[in-house]
Amino acid sequence: MPTDESLIHVFGSLLGDEELAEISDCIDRQWIGMGPKTAQLESRLAQHLDVDELVLLNSGSSGLQMAVHLLDIPPGTGAEIIVPSFTWVACASAILLAGHRPVFCDVDKTTLNIDPESVAGAITPRTAAIMAVHYAGLPAEVPRLKEFGLPVIEDAAHAIDSRHEGRACGTLGDIGVFSFDSIKNLAMGEGGGLVARNPEHLRRARDLRLCGVTSTGFASAREGGRWWEHRITDAFPKMTPSDLCAAVGLAQFRRLRSSQQRRAKLWALYQQALAELDWLAVPPEPDAGDRHSYFTYCVQVRDGRRDALANHLLERGIYTTLRFHPLHLSPLYGSSVELPVSERLAETALNLPLHPRLTDDDLDRVIGAVCEFAG
Ligand SMILES: *Cc1c(COP(=O)(O)O)cnc(C)c1O
């Protein structure tokens, strides 16, 4: 395997002087915890998503855990939440942590998004909610999922710039969760966000993120009385973001348009170069009027040589991976369902490098190596 410096990474972010200046401002103010930068980023993101409010958190995984908690489904009653198997661990674990049962469904073989037919087949009298993922940022069919009459949680970790019929992904269902971890389209280091249709959910999310504590001393001191005494509404983990991370997020937000343009350009070049290859299936384009976030470029190798392709690329200094490994195959969740599309993806799918730091030369190298493998 080539040295780390020459390796082309599969995911990445673009950071520079703007991020440094924002961090430096935090240090100058002697304020690195949750504070003004957090509030500023919350309002920028809310505006970007056309909602009144977004609650910033320490991660997207925390956001999923909070989203399930906010639905107030009584724990230990055998309640089920339907979730695609082809997603990140935190989706299913959030359901388990809240005392419910994850029920895995399949994804569509082309979009890699939750398959409403598979959801229909998984619904039982115990189904309490549906969780959907906008894979790579391609809008999932949330309006169709809402027809089941159950609360819908959207995992919009890949979809900060995605729109369905003009509306931002994450705001189509009941609760939407974003991730701003170090490899996502808007990278804070660690961070997440939660939006909700119900204002009460947003109010509670603000208390919950601070260990379920309402009205902290500093904010309520102006109201007089014993401001140091607090009220605890829930026993809940700490999920507060920090201004240090929000500072990076603010600079990243200002470059979002240009980094999204770069991602879209790289995506288009891949499509042009690889769509012709008959042994490879390229990812679909969004429906007319919808917008993609181009978080990752996932191909499917049709001739059974996926592992060989991954090794061929690695030998040439190109790191690839597969996001995600089907969760229903993990013994942790004790699932016995068979989900043919997710299981097939585990054998055929591969994510190729796509991120704003990728140069034209890097892309030529990747495309050249893929085409060479074919020949
Ligand atoms: C990254 C990711 C998450 C989790 O976000 P973190 O901020 O890393 O905790 C959740 N769901 C999906 C689909 C993701 O890709």
C-alpha cells in the first residue's frame, strides 16, 4: 500500500484560513464552549433550510438518539421502528438505546434509499415510527412514507444541500437530523443538528442537550431569584456542541456553495467517464426539480469483481470503502430478516473518492485506474 501522503482519500473536507480565523476569534473571546458561535451557526443553518429553528448538537448520532426520544414512545412495550439495513450503525442503535426494537427494511437497488414497498411489508400493529436516510444526499421518498400515517424521522446526514420539490431534506418528515462530522459536506469536526415540525420538540431538544436541565444559571440570572437552582426534566446524556466546532462550521457554511459546486462537478465527470462501462452501475441522478448533495459516489460492480476492483485501486494509491455494511447482518441487533438488495450491495457496491479537496489530477487517476481495471 502506498504511503499516506500520496493516497487519494475516499472522503474529506476542505479547510483553510477562514476556519483558522473563526477559531482564533473564539480564543480571543476566551469562549470555546457553547455560546455565540453556536447560536450564529444555528440561525445560518435554519435560514438555509427555510425553518425557524435548528438545534445544534455534538453529533448526528446524538441527533438520532434525541429524535427517537422526542417521539415519547413508551420504552419496553415492544414498540418497533422501521429503519433501512443499509445505513449507519447509529440509526439502529438510537432505537435500541431508547428501549425499542429496530425492524430492518430493504433499500431500492438503484437509489439505495429506503424502499416504501419493503416498509409496507415490515409494518405491524407495534410499528411506532419510520426512519429514512437520504443516501448520498439523493432525496428519499418521504412523502410516500408519510402516507403510512406514522411519524417519520429523516436521517439527513448526507443531505445538507438536498431538496425535494423545493423543500429541504430533513424538513419533509417530523424530525430531521444532520451530521457535521469531519467528513460530511459541512464539517465541524464533530457536530450535528436537529430540526422538527413540532415546536415543542425543538424546545425540549434545547433542554435535553444539556443533560435535560432547564434554565441554566447564567441565562436566568437576569430574572432574579435563585438562578443557580435548576430544574431537571429528563435523565439524558450531554449532547451540547462547542463554539470551537461551531466556528469551523461557520467558515464551512460560507464555503458551502463553492464546495457543493466542486462536488457536483466531480460527480458529473465520474458520470461522463463511467456510465459507458457495462460491468459497472453508476448512481442515479435526482428527479427533475430535486437537488442532490453529492456526499459520496457509490458504484455497483456487476461482474462479481468488486473486491478485486477495490484492491486494484488501493495498489494504485486510491482508497475506497463501502458505506454501509448491512445492519441486519450484525448479530448485535438479533435480526433474522432477509433483505436481498442490502445483502447484494454488501458484495457489489463500492464508494469511490468524492470530496472538495480532490483535484482534477486525482480524479483522472481514479477514472484511469477504474477503466484500466476493465480492460
Ligand atoms: C455520519 C452519519 C451519521 C452520524 O453522524 P455523526 O455526526 O458522525 O455522529 C448518521 N447517519 C448517517 C447516514 C451518516 O452518514
